[in-house]
Amino acid sequence: MAARLCCLALAGLLLFPGTAPAAAPVPGPGGPGGSGVPAARPPEFRGLAFGAPLAALPGMVPVADHGPTVFCRRADEKPVLGEDCPADIRYGFSRGALFFVRLTLAGCESLAVLTRAYEAKYGRPAREGAPGVLRLVWRLPALTVSLSHFARDGDTVVDYVYLPDLTPDEREVWQSAEDIRARGPIGFRGLRFGRELSGIAGLVPAYREGAAAYYRRPDERLELGELRLSDILYGFWQGRFFAVVMRAEGSGDADHFDALRRAYQSKYGPPRAIPATLEEELVWSWPEAQIALTRDAEAGWLAIRYADARLLAQVAEAETRAGAPPSLSGGLRLFSPGDPPRSFRGAAFGSAPDNLPSGEYLYVHRGRRYYRRADERLNLGDIPLSSVLYGYDANRLAGVTLVVAPSGGDPQKDYERVLSAYTAKYGPPATRPDTPPGGDGGTIHQWSWPGISIAVIRPRTGPMEIHYVDASLLRRREARIADKALDAFDRKIFAAPDAAGPGIER
């Protein structure tokens, strides 16, 4: 309870940054534990008006103090909801004004009866939650009421949160501090994930990437706290909002990144820190949301990506069905739950060839130098390997390729054992066909993180392969190739053929 109240104290500061706001005319909550009031007055709970000053409410006994936010109980409170449901009730005051009430219920015989009572008063709720949690939310003009049932401990929590100064869009995505830690963000700047593109005014198309279309808001405030942003892009798939990407060019120094790290950790909890050769990566993952914070110190930029995890998975499935080639170099995608490797058999990704134990140079192909180890163990457990190759870009270990040797045993069993071992270590993979022209119709199983990708490839013909790829180095390699191509176009002169007419310009 104390930890939850501390989180809500932070929410109270956002709702009441100064003195208590003027009451907004809304219908009263009434219902279980509340009483109806005329529409011209602020909502009430058991006769106490939201927005009322603490000094005007006698009988309040402080139980927790978080600076400008204080939580109290009423000395003469009836500790029951309805006839036989024990209730612990707390009142939250932000800068002296009542903004929050929480009922913690234990031992209630029928959750269904309680739910029907709230539905009878407030109508049909929005259904949210996570595995093991039932969450019903009613959003009124100036008040949000939520009923959460936690299956593990059997407790039920009912929250009344007073939201007098928020626009309808802001109210749609408002979350308490504890809810955002538990579930992750449900939207961004008034746009809830899943919202239809047709209902959002003023968006300007930016570009398409795969199955997704990205838009900008012309009058966007390009700031995130004290960080100046260079761009904010809103991603839509089949007309539904699923992601937002923010970039800050020239702000990739350690001070900016550390400030963002502290702010995000305070809001979302501890991240997964995923090391990469050229980047720093922080990831927050929930069943329904994902955040990635990326810093490229060498290139001097920061990127922050929010995504609805369920819609993002659907985007990936749609691109696979459309025949999009697999990408090992990154992009907006779901990250694997396990921790990625940062080395292979003692060779750290990003390290120089001199650091490869007993390394022997083999050849160069398309600018990448390949090595092997004289003391290499040509086996993966008890499965034989025909080769292990170490690929270097700009003298940094960028990838390792393992080729499984054909054997007289059962290749299908070897494949299943390898896949089972990697799944046990890194979590379920993303699986897709290895389609032509690059593939032969086999199968690719992929584990992805911001800085590393692993792929187990089972071709229709030929041996199985396992690839470890430093995604940050691969992105840099792809950028160099793209720059060379663009530079060649810049220097080339295109001559319009004589028969083309005026539609082609020099």
C-alpha cells in the first residue's frame, strides 16, 4: 500500500501543480461508496467534494506524507462497502486539495455483484489489464474511476481520480504513476494506441516503411522535458496508431542520456540495459507496451521509441505475409525477453581481430574480413559443426556464423534440439519463411535486441546455419553503403532520351 501511495503522490503533483483548481461541472460518481450530486457541482465521494481543501474537511488523520501530497483516513469512516465488503479507504490531497480516493477491498464474496453495481451507475467500462489482473475503467468528464482485481492475492482496488484540468485527449491517455509502471504507456501526447487515423486532425504524411505509415503533427512541441528534439513521428498500421519515434540530433552526449535515463527510470522503473558496440540501449518491456531509449555517441544522436506491443507484433506478421525480407540490423520490432550475448566463445562483439584467440585470417568479401580460430571447437553441444567464421567490419567483430555439419543422424532432430536450446535461453523467437530471392523457402527463427540479433536458419536444401550479428555495426555498414550509392547518384548526369518527350528532365 505504501509503495502504491508513493506512486500516486507523483501523479498528484501533475494534477495540481499549483493551488487547488476550480471545480469542473461533472456528474457525481454516486454508486457504490459515492453519492450523486447536481451537474453544476464537482463530483463527491461520501459527501466530500473533490477539489475541497484539507483544512475544510474535519476528521482527516494523516497516514502518509510525500511532501506536497498527503494521504489520510477519516477517523469516523465506515470501513465497509455495501453490506459485507471490508474496505480500507484512503484520501489523497495534492497541495491541500482532495484529488484521489482509494478503496482496498478484501474478502468480498462476489466480484460479479460489485462489477454490476459499478456498471449500473457508470455504464459500459473500458477493459484493460495484464495477465492475472482484471481492470475496468470508467472515464467521466472530470473523474476517472477504475476497478482492479488481482487474482493472485484476491484483492480488489477501486480508485477515484479527479482530473479537472485535462483535455478529453489528455484524459484518454492519463495514467497514475503506479499504473504506468505496471502496464507501460497506453499512448503519447493525447493519442491512445489503437486510435483510428481518420479521427485525428492535422497529421501530415511523412513516409512509409514496410506495412507502416508515419506522420508528423505540424505544430508539434519538439521538446521532451529539457531535451530539444529534432523530429517526432507517429506510426500507423491499417489506420491505427501503434508507435511513436522521437529523435534528437546532436544530443547524444552522456549528460543528456543520463538525464533521460534518470527520468525514465523514475517513471517506468529499472530498465534492461543492453550493451551494444556503438550504442547504449535501455529497454522497458511490458505485455502490452515497449520503450527503447538509444544513444549513438559516435553519430551524436538519441532516439526514443514507444510502441503498442500487440499492434507491433501484428505489423511484423503483416510484413512477413507480404514477403518482406528479414532484417538483422534493427528497426522498430519486439525485443526478445532474454538477455542477449555480448560475446561468442570469449570473442567480444566490437573487439579487434588481435583479440580473437588463436585467430587466423581467411579472406575478405565485400569489405568484410573473415577469420577462424585454430583452436575452435567444431561442435555445438553434441551437434557437429563444419565451420565457425568471425566477420569483421572496420576491424570490429560484427558477426559470427556457425554452419552445422551434415551427419548420418537425423537432421530434423538436430534442428529441433538447437531451436529448443536457443528458445530456452533467449525466449520464443520470431519465425518467418526465408523467401526468395534471398532465401530458398526455408525457415528463419530470429531473436532481436537493439544491439544484437541471432538467427537460426533452416534452409530447404543445405546445412542449417546460426548467425550472431552485431546490429549496431551492421546498421553502420548499411549506412556507409547507402552513402556511397547516394554519392554516386549525386555525381552522375542523367540524359533524357530523345523519344521520351517533355516528361523527363535532365
